[in-house]
Amino acid sequence: MESLNRAIVRMGVLPLVIGLSACTPKKEAVVIETDEQKYSYAIGYNFANNLKNQNLKVDVEALAEAVEHVMAGKEPALSQSEMEQAMQNMYKTQQEQRAKEAEVNMAAGVRFLEQNSEKEGVQVTDSGLQYKVVEPGEGTSPRSGQMVSVHYRGTLIDGSEFDSSYRRNEPAQFPVDGVIPGWVEALKMMKPGAKWELYIPAELAYGERGRPGIPPNSVLIFEVELLEILGQ
């Protein structure tokens, strides 16, 4: 039981037991009016997003049935050993799928960077970072320990956007050394007012682990605008 709980927590499944207690599938839309209904919906919605980001497929009816059993104090439909085995099988399958995805993404990323490096204006550093200067900016480049304010848009090589401060209409602020290695290297070369395009190899980004919205071994493309160095 303890190892099953650890697996559930690791995969983000635990919030479901809390958040979907009243979410047995219904054909009619549920009216969300009371505070209890609202926070229940909010927890369930956030959990579903977590599942989606992990590309984890679930049977919603079976999942809701398990929640109903727990909340009603009924006997589970599966034994603890069966649940343990099911979680292990699912985790193994997920790891195998991610490994295949990482391999495919690595090959696609290498091809993209090779072709991109030959484009006009693209420069390549010793680390493998590729960048193109759109606006040079002026002044002194930020150093380790300093804070910067930037606008940016991040996409995968297929053009899909995974993040954008422009979309939020609010610049991001963070320490120069508090981001992925490709960003750190670029920021220390940029000057306030500069606009660059960055093409970051997976090993200078999130590597094999990826992150929500970013598959493993993904090359990342950023439009970056260094607005200012803070605290000067």
C-alpha cells in the first residue's frame, strides 16, 4: 500500500482522490453554484490538466468509480496487489513511450539544428547554442547574480507555442543564472534593448526529462527581448 501511494503521489494522481469526490460521470451538465462545487471543480480541472500534460490516458468511468468507492467507504474492486501491479505496468509503459519519443525528438532536433546553422545570420557558439541577432541593443550585458526583465515567446520546432510572456502581457523577471543553460549563455551576451532568436539544443534546455508542454529531448526556439537589467 505504501509503495502504491508513493507512485500515485509521484504521478500526480493523489489530488484526484480529493478533487473528484462528486464527479461521477453524468450525461447532464453539472450546475456549479456552491463554494463546495466550485472548489471541487477547480481541483478536478487542475488535476485533469496534469493528466493531459503527462499524456496519461485514463478510463474516466473507472476512475470516478474508484473515487466513489473510497468516499462511500465501499470495498475496492481490485486488491492492493492488483492496484500495485496496474500502476507498475502503467509506469513501465509510460517510460517506454517517453524513451521512444526522446529518441525520435533527438534525431529531429539534430536535423533541424544542422539545417538552421546554415541560414543567414545564424551564429553557433562552442556549446552548440544557435542565435540570430534581430536588434543588437546597447550598453552592458548582464552578469551572474543580476536580475533581468525580458519578453519572450517559446516554440517547438514544429511551431507549437508552449510559453509566451507576450501572451500574458507581462514581462518575466528572473536571475540571469536562474534559467536553462541556453538562456544563461545568451543573456550574458545580450545588451538591454536587444532582440534575439535562440535555437537551443535539448542538452542546453530540458534534456531527456522534458517538462509539461515540452516533450523529452526537444530543441527549443525562443524570441527573446532583453528589456532591462534590474537593480543597476
